[in-house]
Amino acid sequence: MVLRKKHFSISNIVAHFVLIAGGFIMIYPLIFIIMSSFFTAVEFNSTKIGFFPIANNPTWANIKMLFFVGIDKSILIYYQNTILRTIYGTFNACLTALLAGYTFARLKFKGRDILFFVFLATTMLPTVFSAMPTFLVLYYFPFGGRTGLYDTMGAYVLINGPVINIMGMFLVRQTIMAMPNSLEEAAKIDGAGRARIIFQIVLPMIRSVIGYIAIINAIGLWNDWQVAFFFTRSDNLQVLASALTRLTRYSAQAGLMPDFPAMMALSLLLAIPSGIIFFVFQKNIVQGLMSAGIKG
């Protein structure tokens, strides 16, 4: 058996050094957050924080929140709202992407391509541009009455419900266009309706793309703070990300001592689930993008 010798050239050494340095830069904020979570608010605000903060009198109170021990009831409400909104929004994102993508890939109607490109053009607008129009729609919806769906669960239902997921629609359309439609034609001959064709024939064939759409949207919704921050004000309607944003703003008011260690722990409570989802399903993300075809 011949053993291959490893040759370490200068270029390989430099490449490994750059990768290690880049990896450390990416993971350093997480290290800083974890180490800062062991501080008390008083010690953190009265200590000169170094590159690697080490608490003189470490406390486990903030870390226990990660295991829902000694956690405030309001945070449990935020977590519940986050979970429900993520599940609801992810389901609707997948459903609208599937239906709209199939429509633009298989159905023929006047102005189809123009409408498709109009939808794509909306993704080029910064999200902040739609904040005011969305606020006005929620404030006067459904019958022109004031306050409407603003500061209600209806804001989540409308924004994360029937709205078409544009990028998901694009990926589904590209994937279906690259597929032969012989199975669909055979199903039509056998008397299958449009709904049966979509959900029993097309959906199983593009499940990797739908899985990718579900993962990406779940992570995005889990970490989204803007909808709750701009379109609700009641404390019991907040999600974890918006609550953390408001806590940061309120703690900066005069006369209050910011509890940065607690905020660090809350940010971990927000980041860990999305990180787990990404690492567990990263192969699905790659497969989804590959099967989306860059064809068509």
C-alpha cells in the first residue's frame, strides 16, 4: 500500500491561514456574547470590557434562560408568538410559491411573462420602502376604519399569509420549466384535476426546492423584528426579535441601567434555533438550489 505524501505549499499554508482567520472573525461575536452572558448588569456596566470579557463574579441567571429556567413569563409569550408566526408564515410561503410558480410555468394567459417580471421587480425595492404603504393598508383595512388590523394578530395573518413568496415562486417556476410535462399530460388523460396534478405529481418532484424555501423562510421569519416592531405596539403581540430590539431602545433611556448580559442571553435564545436549523438542513439547502436549476 502506497501512502501519499502531503505536500504543503506556501499557497496552501496561506489559504489555510486566511480560512482560519476568517472563521475566527465569524465566530468571535458568538464567543463574546456567551462570555458576556455570565456578567451581572452592575459588573458589566462598571467594568472595562476586554477582547475576551471574563466576569469576576460570574452568574448563571442569564444562561439559565436558555433552558427556560427562571425565565420571565413575557419572554415565554414572545417565544410562543415567534414559533406560531414562523410556522404559519413558512407554510404560506411554501404554498404560495408552489401555486404561483406552477401558474407561471405551466398555465398560459395573456400578459403572463410581463406579470412575472413585475413580481420579480418588486424584490429589487428595499424593504423600508414598503413600510409606510403596509402601515396604511393595515391601519385602514378592511373597511376604512381607523386602526384596522394595526396592533392586532391580524397584522401577522395578513402580512405572512396570502402574500406571494416571490423568490420561492421564481425557484419553483424554474424547476418546473426544466421538467418534462409528460406525467402531467398522462394525469390529465386519466381525469386528474389541476389540484391533484399540483399536489400529487408536481409537489413530490420538486420537494427539495420546497424544502429549501421552507428552511430559508423559517430562518428569516424567526429572526425578523420589523413586522412586529413597526405594525404592533402591544407587549403581548411582540416576537422575541422585536422585544429584544425594544429592550435595547428602552434601556438607553436616562436613569436606567442597561442589562446588556440579559440582552446577550436573549440574543442566544433567538440565534440558537435558527443556527441548529441551518446546520441540520444545510445539505437540503444545497440540494434545493441545485435542483432549482439554473435551467429554464
